[in-house]
Amino acid sequence: MPNHQISDLVARIKNAILRPRGRPDQSLPTFTIPARSAHSADTMAIINILQKEGFLQRSSAPEGPKGGGRGSLSDAAGPYGPLRGFACSIDPVGGKPLINNIKVVSTPGRRAYAAAGGHRGSRVSTRGAGLCIIRTSQGIFEASKAFAAGLGGEILLKIN
């Protein structure tokens, strides 16, 4: 299990974008979310935001516990039995993915915060092109929506 699940998610997205797709049946860059990350509230909130903004599309939903049996060693053991991961694909526009650059801003060793209202000098500015995701006391939001609600918080990701 990775120490920082958000960094693991970003690495999976970057690898999917950079992976060559030589086969015609694999037209969209895809990546898999492992079971432990799939059932993390932070990871799921980030994926839902990226899906709403049109950066990703979810190929399959996370499944619940398997019926019967103990499962294989690759299954993550949840409180109600083995859990399953799911796959996502990156939506391309004109043959190129919408995500050019995705960066983890706040890491376990260096936290970055934005004040409520999104002041001009904050690190949140994407100069109108891109998306910033913030963890607030109310949950994980896109920066513009959090600032409109008068919330500040930890800057998780910047996407251009």
C-alpha cells in the first residue's frame, strides 16, 4: 500500500498519459485504481471531481465484497470481505488528453494551504487554464467552488 494515496493516483494518471497505445483496440489511455485506493474517500472524491470536469471517465464502478470464499491474495481485505478496484480512462480531445500536467502540491512532508476567498498571491492560480483541487473542512472541492463558498484549505492537486 502506498504511503500517500493521492501521489499514487497522480503517478497512475501520468503513466496512463505517457503510455504508448499502439493497439487499435486500446484507443483511450487507461489506468487501474487498486482496491485499497478505490475505497479511500479522498481518492474517490478526486476521481469524481475529475470525472465531473470531463478529464476522466470511469470504465467500471468499484464492486463490493465478493460472494463466498476468501478471495485471492491480491484482494484487499475489507471489513466485509475482499474489495475490488476499478478502471478509469482519460478522455482525449482531438487525439490528445485534456490533462497535460498534473502535480501534487501538498505532500506529507510539505503541506500547502490556501486562505478562504483565494487571494491573488496564493498558490492556487492556474491562470484560467486548468483546475485546482482543495481539501476543506467540508470535503474535497474544486478551488473555485470552495472559494465561492468562502472556504479555504489544503491544496492537493493542480491540473493543466
